[in-house]
Amino acid sequence: YGDHRDLHLSIRRQRQMCIRDRHWEVPLHLAESELTVVVRIRIDKEGRIQKSKIETSSGNAELDHSVSRLLKNLQSLPSLPYSYLGHIYEFGIKFTPRDLQF
């Protein structure tokens, strides 16, 4: 059970870093904001995005739009490791500008 949990944590962390740190264009005036947008993403074994949606809005239309734009342009993520036995992987990710490393 521990190895299975570690694998899921590793998969989720890798994909979160790939999405947030490399692709998300945060409006500069919101860079220090603690507002958060929560998203759910589903990928297949090859890393192709099957589904993505905002689960919780930040309450700020501009921040929500920046995340929506990211999701619209996101085609794929790194493929799942061979040790992952499933065909689909679904995970949540929080987008909080202040947590980004610029």
C-alpha cells in the first residue's frame, strides 16, 4: 500500500509542477495573491488530457480566466510510468499565484 501511495504522490507532483511552473501565465498584479483556483484533470497512459475542469473558482474572473486559458492550451503531460497499472489517472491541482516560484 505504501509503494502504491508513493507512486501516486510522485505522479501527481510531477504533473503539477509541469503545469503550474512552466505553463501558467499569472496576471502580474495578482502575483502575490493568495486566491486559489482548484482544477481536476484526467489523463490517459500516454499523458494526453482526457478532461479538465475548474472545480472551485477563485472569485476573481481574471485569475480564473488565466487558468481556463492554460487548460484550453494544455494538450498533454508526461506519460504515466510503466509501474502505474491503470489506463487513466485523475488528479486535482490548486493554482495559487503566491505559491509560484518566479
